[in-house]
Amino acid sequence: MKRIRLSEGVFLNVIKSDKFKTDYFDLNLILPLREETASFAALLPQVLRRGCKKYPQMSDISKRFDYLYSTGFSARVTKRGENQIVSFTADFLRESLLPSGEHLMDDVFDTMRNIIFDPLVNDGAFKSEYVESEKKNLIDAIRSIINNKNAYSMKKCHEAMCKGQNYAVSENGKIEIVEKIDGTSLYNFYKEFLSRAKIEMFYTGNCDDTVIEKYARSLISDINTEKLYELHTERFERIRDNVVEITEEMEVAQGKLVLCFRSGHIISDEKYSAYALFNNIFGGSPTSKLFENVREKLSLCYFCRSVPDAHKGILTVVSGIEVANRDKAQKEILAQLENVKNGIISDEEMASAKNDMINSYRSLCDSASDISTWYLSRIIGGSGKTIEDVIDEIGKVTKEDVVACAKATVLDTTFFLKGTLTDGGDEE
């Protein structure tokens, strides 16, 4: 990957590849994740894609991209640690595959620029009809998380664990804040956001560097940056005297048990690859200790896996269980962690985990969006390592490294969604 600095806080990342028939371009605008602004940032891209001055209706935008050889265009909002990311993506046919003399990139980038930077505004406000419609959609999305019991339970556990920290804020915002947004307040946020956001652009394809740099510069030519946001994620280091335990009842069949640990490791740490390997051995793969023991041998859960947050420094274990197995499941999950802390790791487990991770990293190159997402995550986290760097590191991790990572992993908070229905089923 080649990283090109276009201006203060603005970068273009070029990943050369002949693997795909389409080129991929991703514009990411990054701001701190804060309760007072998260709802605005979540709503903004959905309003922008409803219409702009040149293409005032969503149908006009859709027809435009269909005309451009069915170019794919999308907008999304995510979070990495305590940073919120507003992203716009275009996936378009490689010019070498077009009929002779046709050029697609001029039109693709011009259309993106119109949608993002020349919005439909009247008297200093976004179109009320679009704002109100997208507010309803966003509120529905916020409410719908309760329908995904795994995501809901993890969210509740993270909120309790990180209470008072920005990590507890949802990237989708809060309903009570969304309800108060109008076209004027959203447009005011938009103007400040564009002038202060840090920008990471990614291109995957075989276009010459100077050509894609020209298009990237043209895309953001309307931005006049002022005082840039300061991006930072606070490593979770809170030490409690006792584990926080929360139980919530709900009319569902399956219980959800979530254990949140302080991991002590974040992505910018020199040996974070060792922690990633520890997670694979502990609960991050189908051959992990949690899967093989808690699920397969002891049948204490329908599923059980561990998920690290490499930016915040926490590890989350989520499992679906019979309500009656709550204590047994937690005890066995913690027992498997103790096994890793005590070095009970076979050579076969080490080799299997390394092969699994190396294959996963190499498979990233099969998807242009996965490649850019991977690198964006590391840039935000302060790591300049490439995929090959990490693959090399994984191969060098020792059993002692894994044990040290396990010993740094300490239980902080538990959340149990207690199902009150009798039929557990095999749902997730």
C-alpha cells in the first residue's frame, strides 16, 4: 500500500491490484465519537444520498449510477474505538474493460462530489422531507437492535463496562437526540464536520498513482479545512474491586451471556499480533478452547466466541445458553482462560491457530472493501503495519507470548439476558 499525504489530515491510500474487474474507492471522514454529535453523523450520509442539487431525488442518483455501467455507490457509518467514521464508497468498472475511447472515472468522481459536497440545501437547511424521512429510518434502526439479541447484549455489557467513556456511545446515536434534529441543525453540523474531519481515502485497482491522486484531489476540492478534530481512543484501564454483574429478563427462549474483559492490549502495541493469536486459541475460531470444550464437549452453550476490540483494549465473550446453564457456562469459560494462562496449549493448537489466522489475513486480498477496512482500522489505531508484516509476526509468536496475553486478560463486567420462555431452540 502506498500512502500519499494530500494536505493536513487528508490522505490517499493506494492499493495496487489486478485481481478485480472493478475499481474500488472509499472516502472516509472521521470524527470523535461523542454523544452530542453521533446522531448527526449517523443521519447525515443517509440525507445526502437522498438527493443533491444536480440529482435532486434518489431515483435520479440511482439512474445516474446505473448509466455509469451499474456503478455501486453506498454510504455507511461505523465506529473504531472512540472514533466515528462516515464513509462513501464507489465500485466501478475498470476502464480497461470499457469500449475503446470511453472514460468512466471522470463521471464517477464528479457524481460522488455532487452527492457529498453539493447537497440539496435551501435557506441554510437540508430538505425537510428528506431529513424527517431519514430520521424515522434511523430511529427504527436504533430500536431494531433489540431484535438481534447478541448485538443487544454486547451493547449493554459495553455500556456498563465503559460507563462515562465515549466508547459506550452508539455510532447510530440516541433516539431523543435524533428526534430534535431538523434541516438547519443538520446542515450546520455538516459544514463544521467537513471543515474539521480527518479524511482517509482508499483506492484499490491498477490505475496510475498520479491519475487516482488527481481524482482524489478533485473529489475533495470544495473542502476548506479549519481546526481538525483530535482523534483519540482511551485504552480501557479501569480496575474494579469486584466484577460488575447485570441481569436483564426478556421474553426470549435462549439466554445470552456476555463476559467483558480488560485485555491490556491495543492495536498500536508492538506485540498485538500475539494477542490476536491468543484470542484465536481462546475463543476466536472453530478450533478454539471455548468452541471445543464449552460447546462441543460439555454442551453448555449453543455458540460461544470471543471478540477483541483492538482499539479500546477489551475482549468480549458472547454465548447463547440455556438459562439453567448460566453459572456452569461462565465457570467453564473462565476455566478455559485459566488453562491458557497456565500454558495448557498444545503444539497442534498453536499451529492450527497460526494457520487459521495467516489464511484469514491472506484472504483479505480477495475483497477490495475488506482490504481498505483492514488498513483503515490500523491507521486509526496508530499502526503502520502491512498485512505481510502481521503475517510475519504471527509466525513468530511463541507459547510464552500467548500465556502473557492471557494473564493480562481480566474479567470486568458480565451481562446476562435471561430468557423467560421455556424452549431454548438453536437460535443465535
